[in-house]
Amino acid sequence: MRGKPASKYELMDLYREIGLFDRKIAYCQNYEKFDSEAARTTAGKKLAAKRESLVKAALDAAGRGIACDPKYLPHSFKGSAAAAKVAS
């Protein structure tokens, strides 16, 4: 498990990982071949759980006052309540 980000650069890396998981989830839902719909759902839940732990770490870092340029926010954060919390 990844430690808590201590600098804005580690937070930027965390945002990149969140963006990567967003893309993995989208690929899993739309293009990846599975034997059954249950297998697709299970794979999606695993990816979403990993993404959630990264989001919690990013929100925790923002709560501790670590900030970075908003242009590095993942697309899923832009225009959401999480983005408002991170930006403040």
C-alpha cells in the first residue's frame, strides 16, 4: 500500500494513478472480453476498490494542505464535489 503523499509532486503522481484507473475501468466496461457478465462486474469492482483507496489518499492529502495545480486533476475529479474539496 502506498504511503501518504508528502509533497505536491507525490500528489500529482497520485492524480495520474487515479486517471489511469479511470481509463482501466472504462476499458473494462466497454471493450474487454469476459466469459460472463458476472466476471465483468467482479473485475470492475476490484478496479473501483483500488481507485477508491487512491481517491481517499488524495483527499486526505488535500485536507492536510498539500496542493498542486488544478490542471493535474484527473478528468473524473473535474466538475465534481471531490474537485471542490481538493481545490479548497
